[in-house]
Amino acid sequence: MTTPEPDADEALSASSVPPGRPPLHDPFDVMFLGWSFFRSKLLTSAMDLGVFTSLGDNRLSAEEIVDRAGLHPRGAQDFLDALAAVGLLLREDGRYRNSSGTALYLLPDRPGFVGGFLRMTSELMGGEHDALTSLLRDGNARGQGSGGEVPFTRIFHDPDRLRKFLSAMDSFSSAVAPGVTEIIDWSAYSSFTDVGGARGNLAAALAAAHPGLTGTVLDRPSMEQHFDELVAERGVSEQLRFTGGDFFEDELPRADVLILGGVLHDWPDDRRALLLRKAHDAVREGGAVIVYDTMIDDHRERADPLMLSLIMMLQSAQARGFSPAQCISWMTDAGFTAEQTVLLPALTTAIVGRKN
Ligand SMILES: C[S@@+](CC[C@H](N)C(=O)[O-])C[C@H]1O[C@@H](n2cnc3c(N)ncnc32)[C@H](O)[C@@H]1O
């Protein structure tokens, strides 16, 4: 008897998957693989900026490292904490030192130095003038919302960039939507407003999961045509409507539940607090606010949200990550009672606040 030959696909996947590692299946594993370049950028940027050599065998505060390595303060704290989170630095009592591996292998004057090879391979891959290193030197954003421009203006004049942006937003909102559809007892409510809800991807998921709900998506007026297309495609046009406007200037549409998803990270603290006060005005008594975003854990120990905060800073001059504790304080100051904090997929944290 002869053993059948494996077909070509099977042979390919068997030979290309390292032993012990199952083929990727989960969408978040795929996303994390796509992001893994960022860990390597942390390492090469820290070398290029002289962070490890500035530290040498010392324990220094963030301010001292900023001074010695000539870092711009804007991204420095998140950068140093991200370096600690991936094990390149150790953080103790607010001071940093090189981890043993960094001291052995990433200081150019040590015999075990492997950084020369890392730098060469990184440069060959095009990482010579990378945006992260530039951000850490000059603090400037490179994407929309850079150079003093109000974020989310230019993007609406560039259909190609808008399409890419909407696809990126949908990747996040699709990941968090199942969690948001269950985070509160929606049967107790009849309406919601998704503030800065883009083309309505999350709103459409909520409407589909809870046919008794009606919702309003507030976003820039130019978003309306994209909203119309999406809700028609999903068959939820009857439940959802669009309001074009400016969430800082205009009153927010009243509803039982207000959602601020992936919005607060784009703005400075005073504007975040303002949006929560406006949300409080717009929510009916007994209603709720749901804030979801890629929040930095309160102990600043998870590398990915810190890296995402740096990516936000690259994107836009006012953007940066924030923590659940910060969010709860803006909520509380606005008059909400923070009721629950839930970890959702794709590095997202959701916080529910109640208006009593
Ligand atoms: C980062 S996106 C988040 C989108 C969506 N909530 C999500 O979770 O995918 C921020 C959204 O806020 C909208 N936006 C920005 N500034 C705004 C403003 N001043 N008024 C209304 N919408 C605004 C943008 O057009 C964009 O759709």
C-alpha cells in the first residue's frame, strides 16, 4: 500500500509553519503579527537615539534620559515605559536602567555588542530614517493633524486616504462591536448616539444586535455618503440616522446612551473633559456613557497600548493614549458614576458611566 502524497497546499503549510506553532487563525494574532515591527523599531530607535548608552550603568529619571539623549518630551515617557514593557529597560520607583540583556548586548563598548548587525539589517529593510526616531527627536506628528492643522480636515479632501482611514477604523470597531453590544443591558434603552461614529460600523452592529434600538451617528458632514452606503448595505437604514456637525461646537444629539469610541485619544485633556461634559448634558437621566479606546493600563506595563500611543502621536499633533484612571476622572468630573471597566479585544478598554 502506498501513502497518498500531501496536496500542494498541505505540503506548503506543513513546511512553512515552524514546529510547535499552529498556523495563525485568530484575527488578533494576525493584527499582532502585523504590528510586531513596532517592537523592533523601539529597539533600533533607542539605539539610534543613544538611550542605552546615555544610561550606561546608571539609574536615571525620565527627565535625565531626555536631557542626556536629547529626546523631545512629547513621546519620551511612553517610549521609555514601552522599552521597559518589552524588557529592554527596567523601571524601578520612576527611574530606569538598562536590563541585563541590554547592558550585555546593546552597549557598543561591550564585547557582546550585537547592535551593529541589528542596525545594518534594519537599514537594509528601509528603517534608516524612521518616523518613530524623528518623533522622539522633534515631537512632531507626521500624519493628518500635523503642522498645526485641525485633525480630520485634510482627510476628507483625499478620497484614497479617507478610504484607508475608514477601513482602519472599521478594523477596530468590528473588533470591539461584539463586546459593546453586550456591555450593558440594552433592552433597558431605546436610543443611542455614537459621537464621532465614522461611517457607522459600530452603530450598524448595535442596530443589528438590538432591533428595538434606534441610533444617531454624529460625525463630520462629509461622512454622510459613506454612512448612507454602509447602513443600506447592512439593512439597518430604518434604525439609524446621520447628523453632520462638529462635536465641539454643536450640541450632541440627545439619547439614552452616548458612545465615545476611539475619539478621546485624538484630543488634549481639556477637550476630552469637555466632550464628557457635553455627553452628560445629552444623556437622559438614568442613561449611560460608554467610552472605548486603546487605553494605556494604569500601571503602564503593557507594551502594545504604549506603542499605539506613540503611533497616535505620529498621526496627529494633539493625540496620545490615556489610562482608565484618567478617563474615570473626566467622567466623574462631568457628573457620571463610573460603573464598570471591561477589557475588549484589539487592546481596547471600555468604561461605562451612569447618569443618576
Ligand atoms: C478615530 S475616529 C473613531 C471612529 C469610530 N468611533 C470608531 O471607533 O471606529 C474619530 C472620528 O471622529 C470624527 N471627528 C473628528 N473630529 C470631529 C468633530 N469635530 N466633530 C465630529 N466628528 C469628528 C472623525 O471624522 C472620525 O470619524
